[in-house]
Amino acid sequence: MAKKESAQVQFSSYLEVTAPLKWVNEPKDSSSTVGSFVKIECQASGYPTPQTTWKALKYGNVLSFSSIEENSRLRITPNGTLWITKVQKEDAGSYVCEAQNGLSRPLSKTVSFSVFVPARFEEKFGVVTAQKGESARLQCDAQGDQPLSVTWSNSSNTLSKTSGSGYEIFETLTPKGINSELIIRETLPQDGAIYSCLAENEHGRDERKVKLLIQEVPSPPPGVSVREVWTRSSSITWLVPYSGNSPISNYIVQYWRDHKGTRRLNEKTVPSSQTFAMIKNLRPGTSYIVTITAENSVGKSLPSDPAMLTTGEEEPDAPPMDISVHAKGTNTITVTWKAPPRENWNGQLEGYYVGYRVIDLSETYSYETEQFSPSLEHDHFLTNLMKGTKYGIIVKAFNAAGTGPPTQEILVSTLDGDLPASPKLYVQSTTRSTVTLKWNVDSPSHASVTGYTVQYRRESGRWHQATAVPSENDYYTVTGLQDETAYEFYVTAANKYGAGDPSEIITVITGDIDSGFASSLSGQRGHGYMDLAIIVPVAAAVAAVGVVVAVSCVWQRKIRLRHRLERAMSERTYTPYAGIPVGQVTVGQRFPDMDKTWPPGHSDNNPPLSNPDPYSAVPPRVQNGDLRKASSTQEMRTYFAQDARIQGLSGSKQDVRQIRNSQYSNSLK
């Protein structure tokens, strides 16, 4: 600047002074762990202001990093600091920091960057499944710098490699660390738990948990119940059971009939999404047992607790089987049949309707009821019918729901004449091997006897039929008997209409017995001869008292013999007589072994009260007046059915017989 008194002038000029480069923050070797971030400072001063660059030496190559590079874990700040985020193992190496300003000599420094890997697991949790009884393998793949150790534990209990408690631990070195395996040879349900493996090195520690699920079959479904029941279907519900650590794939509904013997198992599969099922195609009136089984990938569970159900009844859908009808007299027809097949009952049978009508006279059936019984064959007597009349017979079964279909109508005609009366049988004589019987019968002239049949047996044995005896004979000798053996005999007379009532059963012991004495003992059984041989001298000694005692004994024996006759008559079946003309009706009779057919608990002294009475004791019954004929002079030739009852009686069999005889006598009068 120059100036004088009157003026001044000045001049400016720029002076640039350079300064040498020097380090403000010289780079240094550094280290970091994987996953963290690090900064390496590199700052220089000088004039002009220096520019800082970084270079990484990788496998002999020089890599430059731009401060503007986007989406990079490595970046350079304006002051020259190198930042590395989310450090990885491959970031380790040598780095060169260089500062220059274009005037001075550049500054350069090479530093080393180390990356350490602490113990760690990439997956912190895992699940392993194994079926019960099979081996299980649990793995922990630890990463980190060596030395690296892995420790297993279960419920805070450390598992040792040498414990020998049903498991083993194996370790294998890997490029990144170590792989440890826990192997359980035979898994049990109690092995299911959470296992921990802890990995450690000098740089850190990490833990991984593995849950072991022991898979087994599901538990049986609980809460099985029957919701609704119809005649042919039912709905079942249940609760979800324990799955056995394996998802339930489906349920199996099993059901079968509740009866003894071989059962037919039915199954229905239901998806796991529902806990109810509809069972169809059941039989009406039938009891069933139902169980539920759950299934998963391992197998099937045990069946649930059984549930019981009984379907509603429907009317029977099949008629009775093997029906047969026979005329038993001028106004009596016997009907026999068997129950329908059991699967067609549709419930429990309560009885049968026996229908009858007069052919060409009525299209409507009249019905009588026969109560159900468990016997194989059923029979029913239609009485008070019209003489010599053709009837149509049907039978229908019924239960609580209704009546089933009828059988095919069977035609039968009542007899057009009377049967012969019951013979009066006597013992004429006996020897050691023979018994000679004699009889007489009162027979009307219009129903003359065409022949006789003699039946005999050993006591408690089977009945045998002797050769038919012609009508002109009134005696017969049974031969081939054993000595000193008790035999029972009875005789039946027959005419062209059929066989009449049998005689009373008499018992004879073979041996040389006076014929006159033996014939006076008709109707006795067992050792009656010897009993009376003792009674006679005693009666002679005690006079009137002995007579009363003897008469009482004889009367009681006759009552028992009559009971046996009635039982035999109630079980007889008919076979044709050989050589005896019976017109258009083939008739006959035989008496099966009564001892084998009596109901349990009965004996000679306690006969069953359901046995029918002889024809002469049966009172006539009048029903549906136009279809039945009740004649005051026509004798009833039939039995009451097995379940027949006379109201008002509560006494013994003898009382019943006396009242029936009284009723029949009154009807004749």
C-alpha cells in the first residue's frame, strides 16, 4: 500500500504455503468377532488437505473401497475411517490406508484385521421324533474357533460321555467348528424331554435346545357314548385322546352283536377331524357293543371302553317255519311250527297268532294267541271246531313292534268220526322173560276198533312199540324181557279215524308171579307186588286201620301213574300203524323218553303242572260261534295247549283234574 498526502494505492497477491503430510490417527492392527462391527481410523494432516483411500490385500489382489458404495458392509467416512458392519470370517486380512494431497509424498500404512468366531449355533431350537423302542439321534452343530467344547444336559443333569446310561455321545470336527451327537439306543416314554447342548470357547458361549418326542400309538379314545338310537342306525360320540406325539390320522369304529359264540366284527373309518359317527345297517331289536380305536403313523390304539346300544324293534319280517297241521279228532286240530330265523325277529318275539277259517265259508281269519317259549318247536291246539270240516290254518309271529307276515295257508279237515276210548289194561301173567297183558275197551259201534298198539320200556328207558295187535285180540305177550326187571306198559286202541287215548301206565317186575294175583295189581309200579304182599298180612292183622292205609297208598300211586301218562301224552308224535286201515288219514302215536324231556327239577313225586290232561278231562270251549261247534253230546278229543290255564285254581294237579272232570260232566248233562 502506498499513499501520499493527496492519495493512496494498494496491491494484493495470494501466497500459498504447502505443509508436509503427517498422521493425525495412524491406522493400527485391530480385531473383532463375527457379527459385530468395527472401525479402523486413518487420518492425516497437511496442505493441501490430503485424500484418504483404503485397499484390501486379498490373495495378492488390491481391492479399493469407494466411500460412495451402496449396500456394502464396508464404507469409508470423509475423515478416512474404515467401517465394517456385521463382520464375517472372510473379512479378516491386511488392509492398506493411503493419504495424499498431490504435492507431498503420500503417506501409506498396512494394518492387519483379525476376525474371531465365538462359540455359537445357527439354529437355537430343534425337534426330534422317535418311535417307542427305536433309537433317537440328537445333533448340535456348533461353530467357533478352536478349542471348542460341547456339553449335553437334560433337566439340569449333565450327561457324561462315559455314563453308560443307555445313551452315547459322539463328536466330529468340522471346518466351522464341531458336531456333537447324542444317541439314545432304545427310547422309552420317559426319554421324551428337552435336551440342552452348551458350546463354549475363549470368545463366547451359546446354547441350543432339542426337544425329543417319543412317538407311540394313541391312547384309547375316552368318553364313548351313544347319542341316539333308531331301529337300524345309531350315532356315537367320543372325546379326542392323547395322540402319542403323532397326529391322529383317523378313528376306527368297531361294533358287533352282543351274543355268545362267534361274533362278526364290523368297522367304520372316521377322519380325525370329527369325533362322532353314524352306524347304519343294524338289525332291529338287537343289542350291539361299540368300541373306538384311534390310529396315527405309529399304529392303532387299544379299543376304548365298550358302549352298549340296543336298536328299536320292528315287526318280524319272516313267517314261522316248518308249519304242519294234523286233525286230532272230530273237532280238534293241532298246529306245530318253528320260530322264524333269529335274524328276522327284529326284536324279542312275544308270541304267535294262530289263525283259522272255514274254507268256502269265510275269508276272515279268527286268531288265537300262543305265548312265546324258547323251545325249538311250538304247538297249539284248535278245539271246538266243526266235525268233518275243512279249515285253512296260518301262523304269524309278533313282537312289541307289530306282527310279521303269515305262513302259507295249510288246509286240513277235522275227522268225521269218534276215536276209540281208552283201554282198561291188566296184567294176566308174568314169567322171567315175558309179560302177558290183557285189556278191554268200550267202543261205540260206529267207531269200531281196527287194532291195538302195545308200548313198553324199562324204567327210565326208551319206549318200544310191539307188533300191532289185531282188533279181534284183547291180549298180547311181550317177550325177550330181562328177569327181575321193572317194565312199564300201556296200550292204545285205534280205528279208521286215528288212535285214541292210551291206557294207564302199569309197572310189572318180570318173574314167576301168579297170574290172578298179578292181574289184580294193574296200575301199580316199582316193587308194588312185594309192597302189597306185605300190606295184605298187615291189613288182616290190623283190620279196618290196615284197609284204610292200603287204599290210601293205592290211590296215591294211581295219581302218580296218571301224571306220568299225561306227560307221555303231551310229548307223543304220530307214526302210521302197520297193517291197520285208517281211511284217508294216516295216524299213529309213539311216546318218547319222558325222563329226557321233563323239565329240570321234576321227578315222579313232583311232575310238571303244565302237562295236558287226558281227553276225558278237557271241557269244550266255544269261540266264534259260527266257526266252532259245541255239542252237548260230542266228546272233546284234544288236549289243552302247554300254556293253558284254568282260572280260579291254585291247588294241586289233582284239584285241577277234579274240577275239569266236573266241568266236562256238567257240559254233557
